[in-house]
Amino acid sequence: MRISPKPDKDYPFYLRLLYRFQEKSRGQKIIPTQVWGRSPILLRRFLSMFRAFERKSSPLDPVLRALITVRVSQINHCAFCIDFNAMRVLEQKGSTGMLEELSEIEKSSQFSEAEKAALGYAETITYSDRDVSEQQMTDLKSYYSDDAIVELTGLIAFQNMSSKFNAALDLPSQGFCEWK
């Protein structure tokens, strides 16, 4: 870990409450929220975006959203994000088979064609040496509305920011999901 969380007493009261809630609900404080908490305004904006993508009225299936975040995190080598988001895949009723075959989606029978299109799109956006093709967009549009594609694109961009932040600061996996 290149930058550590501050001592609890050095965070504003509302962040100390958040960290206590994390301990109750997840059994431990979530290190990235503590590190983001060094800049409380950034953490508030980060959590606001996270909640927006996780809302129940999202046009994207919760399992797909979680799978997208794991795949982007794998590409960006974010140990924390892979761990945390794999837990979310399983909480949303995704399978360990999906997690195990996520890096080989085209060959896998675990994913629907719609999921493969979305996960392939996530890979294209995440690898900076690739461009989204017209064919890829046509394929996406056969499964998803324009609104859903906007949300999917936003989710991929958000997870890229999150996983690159955590990977750059070498924030560790916290043992949330032991699927391997």
C-alpha cells in the first residue's frame, strides 16, 4: 500500500460513521474508501457515482454490472477491485463459473450473447490501444437501448477510474471473496 488510511480520529465524523457501518456490514473497513477519505469531497462524489450505478432502476442487470466491474479490474490489475466486485457478482446471484471464465468470454458458455457483447465492449474501452468499432456498436444496440449503452459506458469509465486509482496506490485485496 503506497498511501495508508489516516487514523480514524483524523477523519470527519460522517466518515467515521461510514467506516463503522462498513465494519458492521462487511466485517472490516474498506481501505479504498479510507484512502479516498483523505479528500472527503472526492469520496462523497465517488460514492454518489457508485450509488447511481447501483440503483435498482438501472437498465443494466445487477449481475452484468458486477461482472463488468470485475473484468475491467482484471485488465487494470486491481486486486482490491477484483476481490470486492467478485463478492458482488456472487451476492447478485452470479456464479463462480462466470468469474472463472471472465477472461475468456468469447469461448465461454457461461454468458449470454448480450453479456458477451457488453463484456467485449468493456474490454475494448479499457484497453487504451483499441477503438470501438461500428460493428461492435451495432451488436450492442441489438441487445441494449441507447440509454442502457450510455449507462454501460459510464459504468466502464467509472470502474476504470476506480481500479486505476486502487492499482496505482497498490491497495490490497481484503479477502471479501475467495472464489479461486
